[in-house]
Amino acid sequence: MKLKKQLEEQRAQEEVEWRKEKETEKEDRDKEKESLLSRINSLEKELQDDKKKMESEIEEEKSRALKLKEEMELKLEKEEKERKSKEEEVSKLNLFISEQKEAHSKLLK
């Protein structure tokens, strides 16, 4: 009888130890899960921050490109006006030269 009671106590103690061990394993898994979730959240935040930074850099580049485009368009307009002005001047000078040649030719007759 005493032996039976000892066996029952030993089984009960083994079951308690087994349950404690399983509880400890569960706590360890829960801690690991929390750690992984925390890491995931941290990486997601980092990703969002990087995304915002890249979007901001893209907008800055777009702005710089647009400004450069506008500057180039203004420069081209100015150069076109200058070219037309010079063409008009050359045309007037050619007309003047023609008129002078004609007048000179009349004088020589």
C-alpha cells in the first residue's frame, strides 16, 4: 500500500514537473513570438520611413528637373529671339547692300 502511494505521489510529481516544463516551453514560445512580432513591426516602420524618404527624394528630383526644364525653355526662347533678331539684322543689311549696289550701279551709268 505504501509502495502504491509512493508511486502515485511520484507520478503526480512527475506530472507537475511535466506541466511546469510544458508551461515554460509555452512561455518561451510566447516570448519568442513577441520578439519576432516586435522585430516585424520595427522592420515595417523602417520600411515605411524609407518609403517616405524615397518619395520625398523623388519629389525633390521632380521639382529640380521641372525647374531645370523651365530654365532651359527660357534659355531656348531667348536664343531663338536673338537668332531671329540677328536674321532680321542680316536681312536689313543685305537689303541695304543691294540698295547701295543698285545706287552705285545707277551712278556708274
